[in-house]
Amino acid sequence: MPYVELQVTTNFGFLRGASHPEELAETAAALGHSAIAITDRNTLAGVVRAHTAAKQAGIRAIVGCRLDLEDGLSLLVYPTDRAAYGRLSRLLTLGKRRAPKGECQLTRDDLFLHGDGLIVIALPPVGLDESLASLDEDAPFAADLRALKERFGERCYLAAHRLYRGDDRRRLARLGDLARACATPLVATNDVHYHVPARRPLQDVLSCIREHCTIEEAGYRLHGHAERHLKSPGEMARLFRGDPAAIARTAEIAEACSFSLDELRYEYPAETPPGGGTPQEELERLTWIGAAERYPEGVSEQVEAMLKHELGLIGELEYAPYFLTVHDIVRYARSQKILCQGRGSAANSAVCYCLGITAVDPDRIDLLFERFVSAERGEPPDIDVDFEHERREEVIQYIYEKYGRHRAGMTATIISYRWRSAIREVTKALGLSEDVGGALAGYAWGSPSAGIDPDKVREVGLDPADKRLALALRLANESCAKSTVT
């Protein structure tokens, strides 16, 4: 029976998932899945790598995320089309802008406002077993399900997964009763946190780091088993043999989620130049004014040819608004005597030189504009400009004031644990002393895959054959090599 895993946490779910999107996509394909959904908490950060890896593996990546709402609901949401993806992105932006760094604050009203085109799967809350005895209107989760059903109609479902606590049959039966009472069909999921069972120890350590505790103190904060790995469609059908419809619905939902990241295109906001006309006309006007200032004795034939070539390609690809934005920001900085300089591939552009963005004179150095902008590459230009750090905030505030905070943002960077921090965090989570972590960190040089020389371990008075120490070294290596996102 066809089955698609609709609840997958990757290592882009900070200190929750223990596997790369690439590992998950490759494993899903090997197990016979036709698609896999990525549902990290309150973020779409992992979907790009999952999309690329899924295409290489010959399966489809379904864009989604898990939303933990302030009023208690947790849901899996999936955009069915390009417009719904835009609304989901705006919803996440709203939640992160109103919350401290690393958090997301959203309510049911926010979801309902941005919910057109979204498929939602409600996740049963922790401790639901006690409330499953009552399915009347006063039961809180039943009331939540009915509200979701009223808003999302046929796009609303209820998730069910096995907890392996000995009462799964009874619990799934009661969930089925709840689903029927609220007209929200049951959908099977496995709440995947890693691609293979062997990654469970790393996931436990990540949970301890997140909860600021050791393995011995973690208790119920850890998963009680190693079943949060990807399973084959056949295995999932066996586990839900009492409700095959819950398995079949996963494929139905996957088919309804037709949106793909391949649909996204470069869509720079349209700008109306102050003097009227088109952005391309304004860019050409400013470029030739700048050329006259750069070359007071006249523009050479070589530079003139380069400018005409570049402006023609910029016009063909409709990149003029972006060049105007960067020119405006540089113009403001220079008007305030804020030091700035363009760099990188933009230095290959005669247009950037004439606009005052870069300082490489195309009349003195041979430039290769196609390294910067190329119709064959199909990628928008990227102009890097450095501003003096003492006054960079002035430039940022100017951007916010002129273009609006809803149209400007700070870019996020993705980093991975490095050896030293990984060693310290893992040894602490495993209950080893800070002295041990510090001693090992002192010898943590080079590539993570190289590990630590056993002789170096002996030098600090430790036994490299100690099982807990060996586990710490292996997990620290995995937390680096597997790019646990921070």
C-alpha cells in the first residue's frame, strides 16, 4: 500500500532532528517511498536541501512545517500551491518578528488568517489519553478539532502514531473515535527524527543539550525507544493494519500538495523611479551620469561597449530594480560619510563602477561581466557591499525606514558544531566532568572525521577504551560531520 511519511524533523529543527535532509531523502527513496515531507518546527529552513536531495534520489520533497501555537495546538501544515506557500512564509515571518530570537509566537487566529490553501494535520497533545474518555463538546482537544474542521474543511486531518507503550491498540482506537466524532480523518505518521535507528543516541544527546540536562537526568524528556526512524511503506502498513485508510490518506495528501520549490522565480519588488519612467531607463540614466563623473575626459570606446553590453543584459533579465536599490543604499552611506565598498563578483561590472558601488576601473583591468550576471546561469545578481562596522546600524535603519521592515530582513546563517564545542557539549550531556571535556577539547584539531588520537587521550590521563568516553567521541564526531544546526 502506498505510504508517504508526512512528519519528519531534520537537523534544521534545532537540537531535535539527528539527520541531514539529504540522509532522510536518500533513505526514503531506498525504502520505496515516492515522497517525503519535511516538517521542522516553526521553520522552512530544511526544505531547500531536502528538495535538492529528493530530486537526486528520484522522489519528491513535500514542503511543510510543524506549528506550535501559543494557545496549545500543534499542527503539521503543507501548502498546496505557490500562493499558499507565500502565505505560510508570511505566517512564519509574523511569528518570528514578534518573538525573541529563536522562538516563534503564533496563535490560532494567525493560522486561520493565513490558512487558505494549507492542509493541516492536528497532532494529539501530550497527556491526551486522559481526555480521550470524553468526546463531548466540552473536551478541549475535541473542540479544537471542530474549530479546525470548520476553518479548513476537507483539508483538516488528525495524526496518529504508535508510542510503543503497550496501549497503542486502545489509544489508536480512541483516536479513531475522536476523528469520526469531529469529522477529521485519521492519518498515520511516524514522527521521524532520524533516518536509521543507529542515530538514536545522537538524538538523545541533542535532546539533553536542548533541555540543559544529562542523560541520567533526562527521563521522559527523551524518546522512550529508537522507533523514530524512517520505516518502509510495508512496515507502516503492518503497524496500522487495523486502519488501512489512515495509511492511504498519506498518499492522498502528498498528491494534493502539488507545490514545488521549482516554481519559485526571481521576483524583485517593482520600484517607480522618482522622476517617472521605467527602472531600466533610470538605471541607464544614472549609469551614464556616473560614467561622465568617473571619466571627465570622456568614456573610452572599450568602456562604452562594456556599459552597453551590461545594460542590455540587465534589461533583458529585468534586474534594473535591484541595481537601483543597491545604488540608493550606497548613495545614502556616502552622503553620510559612512565608509563603504562593493566587492566580490560585482567588481567585474562596469555599471557597478559607474554607479559608485565598486572601485575597479574597467578601463584599466579586463573584466568578465558573465562571472557576475549571466543569462545561462539563471541566477539573480549578488552585490556584496561592506560598510564600516561602527556605523553599519545607520545603514540598516535607513533601509528599514525607506523600504519598510516588511520588505527587508537580516539574513540567517547556518552553522555546524565545531570540534571543541561539540566535545564540550556531548561530554557534559553524557555526565562526564568539565575537566574531561576541556582536556579533550584541547586536542580537538583538524577535520572532525579524523577524530582524536588515542595517544592524545592517554596523555590527559583518560582511557580511550572507556565505553562512555568512546561514545562521547563518536557522538561529538557525528554532531560535527552531520551538521547539527545551531
